[in-house]
Amino acid sequence: MKKIGYVYASSEESYVKEQIEGLKAFEIETVSIEKEDMSGVAQNDAVLKEVVESLDSGDELVVYELRCLGKSIIQLAEFLSDLKERNIQLIVVKKGAAYSDIKDAPYVEMILKIAEMEKMIIRERTTKGLQEARRKGRVGGRPKISEETIEQIRYLYNNNRYTLRQIAEECNISLGTAYKYVQER
């Protein structure tokens, strides 16, 4: 069983040191540190992906706190689900005062439930917003163009009088729309 630590690249050097110090008590074999590029921005989570890929069933990934994973609650839930499927345990050193007594497995389950709730709330709000917009007469998507405009597009194109760009400007439509109606026959 491997125990690998992961340290998030922060612009605050003191926070990086705090993470490393926090991981020392966990008898970790290797600590992988996310690097920053020349502009001081972390390279997304390339090192985290490498670390997770190197872990096998029964191994442990140790992070100082969840913020170190750099993920939104929904992304975090997907990440935790992937770890769970692969039987990799996540150990969070600093959970916060309110959660310090909770073991890691129940802590992860709680996060998964919160993320699922967040997805449901977003889905419900989106549906309500779309229903409200339709009720007010607003319809999403691109505006429809008239049959006259479609005929004009095809006429101008078939008589080789205009390029697609000129047709788009003449008919006040996008180049993509002009192309679409020229291709339809």
C-alpha cells in the first residue's frame, strides 16, 4: 500500500510550506508538488492527475485540505467518485474545526451527497428559468430566418454573383447561416 501526498501550487509560499508541514505526520512515501508556470499560475492539475494514475487499489492520497485539489464541489464529487471506484482512499489532513472528528470515508460521502444536492438545485433552477422565459414569450436558440431570406441566399449563391461573405452581409446573417442554407438543397 502506497501513501502519496499532494501539494497544491499556491502563489503564497507560506501556504505551500504549511501543506508540506501538515503532510509530514502521515508517514508519506512521496510528496508531489504541483508546479507553477512562468506567470505564476499553477499548471492546472497535471501533477495531481499523474499521482492519481500512479495509485493502485488500496493506496492512499493525502492532501492538506480539500482546497488543495482546486476543484468546484461538482468536480470534486466526480474526482472522489473516481477514487472510490478505484478503491483509493483520500485522506484530508485539515478538515476544519466543525469536521475534525469525522473520519475520512464519512467525510467523502458527505461531500458526494452535497455535490449531488448542488447538481439537483442547479438543474431545478435552470428548468424553472427556462419555463419562466417561455411563459414570458422568450424562446432560446438562434432566431429563425424567413423563407424569403433563404430563397435570397440561394439565389445570390447559385447565380455566382456573390461570395458567402457578401451574401451574409447582404442578408444580415452570419457566415455560418449562409453556408448552412447554401448546402441544403
